[in-house]
Amino acid sequence: MMSVTLLCVGKLREKWLKEACAEYTKRLAAYCRLSIVELPEEKLPERPAEALRTAALQREAERVLAAVPQGAALVALCIEGRLFSSEELSSRLTKWQTEGESRLALVIGGSEGLDEAVKRRARLKLSMSPMTFPHHLARVLVLEQLYRAFSIAAGGKYHK
């Protein structure tokens, strides 16, 4: 069974998002060992200077990279990443498992995104859509897509 770590910059506060994450976390227990790690998001003013933004992203990147489990394949969620269908994501997860990959870490950046150091370290840069989503909602979407991908691989009825 694959171990999946979801690294999230920022803390969920909204009840409905917490409930949705809890539901998919429960469902995913049948397919993987999931852990969700919340990392602090740097506080920035409304319109930060570029140097301030860059420094904040670098500090977040240090925390993200330190939290990646030893030997885990890192997937960075970013808008410039590759677009996968649910079936393609399922195939990629299955391929990694058959190649002996037992640990996966996915990272969702904060409201300012991810530092380039995290993207360079990633085995895969993945985009959920060319549209922009709030990073807290992206957490729910990632968990749902992981559940769908594992369900597809197992021949489950969830995906139609």
C-alpha cells in the first residue's frame, strides 16, 4: 500500500472544507496510507514588494522540502504543470507503484504559490486546471482526484 503525504502551505479554517477533506481522507484509507501536513504560510501585506514575496516563498520552500518524507517522489501542484485526466493520473500512480515507488508527496503551495526550488525538486509538476483555485479548495480537489485515481486502478464504481 502506497504512503501518500499531502503537504499543504496554510491551515484550513472553513468547516465545509474540513468536512470535505475528512470525507476523502476516510475514503482513501482503503487505498493508501495518507497523511496531511499543514505548514505555516508566511504573512505578507496586501500588495507585497517582489523581494518580500520572493523571500517569503523561499522560507516556505525550506519548510516544504524539509517535510518531504525520505525517498518520496515529490509532485508539485502548480498552474504551469502537466494536465492529466483522472485516468492518466490513475495510470501514473499505478506505474509508480509497479516500479517500486512506495512513497508519494504532493505539495500545494500557499496563496502566493510555490517557490522555484520546490518545482525543480519535483519529480512531476501537475496542474489541476489552467484556471486558478484557492489553495484551500485545491486540497479538496487533490484528495478527490487521488481517491478517484485509486478507485479507477482498483476497478471501483466511483468513476463513470
